[in-house]
Amino acid sequence: MERGELTGKVAIVTGAATGIGSATAIALARHGAQVVVNYSKSSAEAAKTADTILQNGGKALVVQGDVASDADCRRIAEEALKMWGRIDILVNNAGTTKFAAHENLEALTAQDFAGIYAVNVIGPFQMIRAAAPAMKKSGHGAVVNVSSVAGISGVGSSVAYAASKGALNTMTLSLAKALAPEIRVNAVCPGYVATRWFSDRFGQERTDQISQDQAEATPLKRAGAPEDIADAIVFFCLPMSRHITGDLMSVDAGMHLSLARRR
């Protein structure tokens, strides 16, 4: 791995087995970070992400844990400290959803909302709480919450998902104030990204068509890839972003501009 500005730093990436999380873990390692590759269920994919890092000269530790569980969050942080003695970066990428048309108010139950919030909102809070003491000790902690344009514009896979990402955005602002100056807290808000979420639900052929349609709907005429989002996440982890906290960065090929026109 290319050594860079994060050499000696320790990063935790939740939901790092596939998609944006995997791309982020690999990118952070490329910049020199030692990376905790967290997963909930996808053990084989998490091992593959770690192997990619290790084969390129980086350092990785695979840790299973469900961020909806506070005990698991504390254990993930403890494993990082046990292995490397510090935590400098936390990327809250783990997320979940339920696909439901927004106009179908009967498509979601209270349990659907609770399950989505447990992972998308409470999970990041619990991970931040677990990692904060070590990050404060390092003096230059960086938290990046992976949110969505859904939380800004009220779009996305379901009302519950959009609401959860809106809550995550608000929490980003709250904790950016509460944890300063030792820890910076920012969020990236991706638009459409071609990940396993879509291919598992719709199949690859339909996903390819969705990607094409999404690209046509954006000013930059491109659909997002996990690496596009990973680059933005890494920016918030690097010293070059030292003057930024409480920011919500849209990473969506300008999709938010198109949504504004439609409204």
C-alpha cells in the first residue's frame, strides 16, 4: 500500500464488507491507516476486503459486530485499542433500509422504523460514544457519517430510510459541536450508488438500467460508484480537512440540483 498522510492512524469502518464501506477501508489503508474492517453478517466479503488491504502491504483487522448493539459497538472499539492502542478515525457506514413506495403509507410498520433507526441512527451514536474517549486522547479525531441525499431531499428507498438519514444529518451537527475541538464530525450524503443493495433486490440487468437512468438524471451524467463516495469520506479524514466540521457534503453528481428543479 502507498504510505500517506494517515500513516500510524487507526480507522474503524463499520459495514466494511462490501460497497462503499469496502472501498473506504481500502482507500484509508492506501493512505497509510490501519483499518478495522467491521461486518455484521458478510464474513466472507469482509475477509476479502481485509485480504485486499494486506496483499497491498496495509494492515487490517476483521471484527464482527452489529452496530445496533451497544455491547458490540464497545467491543469493536476495544478490539481496535487492543490491536493498535489508539483510534483516530471512525467511519459510520453500516446501514439498512426497506424498499417501500413513499405514497404507500401502509408499507411500513413501527417495527420497520425502529429497525432502520437502530442501525442508521442509534448505531452511529453508539459507535461514536464507544470510540470518543480514545479519539479525544489522540487530539485529532475524525468521524464521518455516511448519510444520503435522501436525508436532505426526502427521497430514497422508503420514508423510514429518508427520515433516518435526516436524523443522522442532525446528529452530525449536534455532535460536531459537542465533541469539538478534539474530534471533527462530518457527513457525506451520496446520491444513487450502484451497490449490492440494488443488485440483490432487482438483479444485475435491472440495476444496470437503473444506473443508466440515474446517470441521465444528474447534471454530471454519471452514476456513482463506491470509490466516488470513498474518496469524499477519505477527504474528511485527512489533515487537509482540518478546518471543517459539521459539514454535510452531497456526493451525487449534482443530483440534489435536479431534485430541486423537480420540486
